Amino acid sequence: MVGVPNSTRYLTHHNTFYNSGEGSRKKGSFPIFAAMQVVVSGTRPTGVLHLGNYLGAVRNYVRMQDDAAYEGYFFIADYHSLTTHHQPHELRSLVKQTTAAYLAAGLDPEKVTIYLQSDVPQIPELYLLLNMLAYKGELEKVATFKEKIKQHKENINAGLLTYPVLMAADIIIHRAHKVPVGKDQEQHLEMTRNFAKRFNSRYDVDFFPEPVAFNYDAELVKVPGLDGGTKMSKSGSVSSVIFLDDPDDVIRKKIMRSKTDSGPTEPNTTPPQEIENIFVLMEHVSDTSAVAHYRKAYSDCSIRYGDMKKQLAEDMIAFIAPLRHRINETLANEAYLERVLQEGGEKARESAKKTIHEVRNIMGLNYF
Ligand code: TYM
């Protein structure tokens, strides 16, 4: 039943161990001795990164990189961006933009592995193998699939349906434990755990850890847009999104024009979504005293939205401007971007090869 030959030497990512004898052949024969936990996450290069990407995910990549508990793999999900139509020349520039944003945010190629998904052929190999364990019915129920087929009625392709399988392959190819992502990715992580568990149980091994979505605070982050929507999104209208390369005057304009209502008429009421969104954005970039001041002003009906927006605009500019400068500086150094991705690709392939080698053995894809 166990697709693992006896007395075979197995390499984990961090250790060499021997799977010796009957006793260790039962479930649990892949102990992970590693002191460090593996962290994997990625971003689709479908647009310039925005504040939601930064606060929900990329900021945590950087924090985890500097945490001795973790070994990080951060990639650009270029295959995933092909599930919706794209222009090749745009893809090229957005891949560079995304890499520059990672580096500008503080990711350090000396400390973590930064790479392109399409530079690691073991990912599509694992994706193919996991597709044999993924059921059409469960894939059709995924919320993002249902959303996407409404948005792209003319392009309901198999890549969209199997998007969560590719995402699972991205994550478990390095046998990850933690995945720093925003709240919108929660269901995809649940699917990843299902595929990891299903693989382990089908082949009666404890090979893949069950990775969890991660944020340093208890809750995963969902940054709202400026249009009253609950999620800032690359596919939303340009005016509702703060991009990391937006110039100061653009940020100011977007915020000053953001949606508000006519103001509270009774004390101590709950703000409507569009006003709550402004408070939430302030909580991310302003001092707590400023947020408390405007919350109180809302409660006692003395609030002036114009003042609150001016405060948010100036705090947002102070937050974004240094990132924008670093992105532009980094983008100007193409040779450096190329080197980072090349070296990262090599390291990622090395780790991925070990997993695929073991997966092939476990599945019986080792004939001689
Ligand atoms: P993507 O490219 O849409 O977004 C990249 C990251 O940004 C987070 N995010 C947000 N967080 C908080 N508030 C928001 N408004 C907001 N908008 C985006 C996302 O949660 C994500 O963490 N499927 C993924 C890419 C991917 C991936 C992976 C991620 C492919 N393979 C493996 C992790 C591990 C996606 O489309 O993210």
C-alpha cells in the first residue's frame, strides 16, 4: 500500500534521514526535523501592486524574512495571471514592477528566495499530479471561480477552474507551513490543505504539512477600496485603488474624491460602509490619536469629512512616497532585477526538485 520502497534514503529540505525498516514505513515516515518553518507566498503580476497587496501580504513577507523562525520563498505568480487574458508586453513590464515592489518593500535576496513561478518547472509538474486528486465539483464551488466566470463569460478556461490546484502546487512544492496572504485567499488555503491531506492519506504518508494562511495579528487583513467597496482590488476602478507608485497629487485627488455620505444626523450611530472604510484606511496609516479624534467627531456629529480626508491624504502620502521612490529606483536597475530572479530561480528549483523527487517515489513514478 505504501508507495515507498523500504530502506530508502530520503532528503527533506533541511535534513537527510533514513526510512529504515518496517517500523518507520507506516504513516509518519517523513519526520520533519527542521527548526525553521517554511513560508511561501506570491502575487499575480496583473497590475502595479496596491496598498491592499502591501498591507495584506507583502509587509508580512518582510517581517517573516527577519524572523529567525522562518525560511521564506516569495514568487511572482505569472502563470496564474494567464488565467485571464493578458498582453505579453504588459506582462513583461508588470513582472519587473512586481519584483521591484518586493525589493522596495524590503525583501532581501540574501535572506529569502525571490523567483518567478514560471522559472520552476517542478511547480507545473506537481500541479499535474495534484489535478488527479482534485474533483471538478469542489473546484466549481470555489468563490473566486464563481466570481471570475461572471466577469469573464467569454473566457471560462480550465486554468480558471484549476487555479486553486496550481496555487496548492506553488505552496506545497516547498512543503510550506505558513502562507502570508490577505483575507481573500482564505478559501484557497483551505483547498491547499485539502489537497495536502488527500495526498498524505491516499499514499499513506505524512509528507506534506498542512499550510495555514498567516498574519501577525489574529485576523487576516482586508483593505477596503475608496469606492465604498470592502476590498481594494486591481480589477476595481483605478480611482478606488491606491497604487504603490501613485504620485502624491494622484493620492490626494483619489482620497479627496472618495465616496462619503451627507454625514451623521444622530449621535453614536454606526458609520455606513464608505465612511467605515476611511476609518479603516486611517487605522493603517495614521496615528491612533488622529483616528480616535475622528471616530469621536463622528459619534458626536461634529465631523467634517473634508478635514478627515485631508488628514488621511497627507498620512497616506507619507506612507506611500518612500515606497514609490524605492520602487522607481529599483526599476531603473534592470540588471539587478534580472540577477535577483535568476539566482532566486536556481534556489527555488533546488528546493522544488527535492520535493518532486520524493513525490515521484511516493506515487510509484520511479521505475528502475
Ligand atoms: P493577488 O495577486 O490578488 O494578491 C497578492 C496578495 O495581496 C493580498 N491582497 C489583499 N490583502 C488585503 N486587502 C486587500 N484589499 C488585498 N488585495 C490583495 C492577497 O490576499 C494576496 O496575498 N492567488 C493569489 C496569488 C498566488 C498565491 C499563491 C498566494 C498564487 N499562488 C501561493 C500565496 C501562495 C492572488 O491572486 O493574489
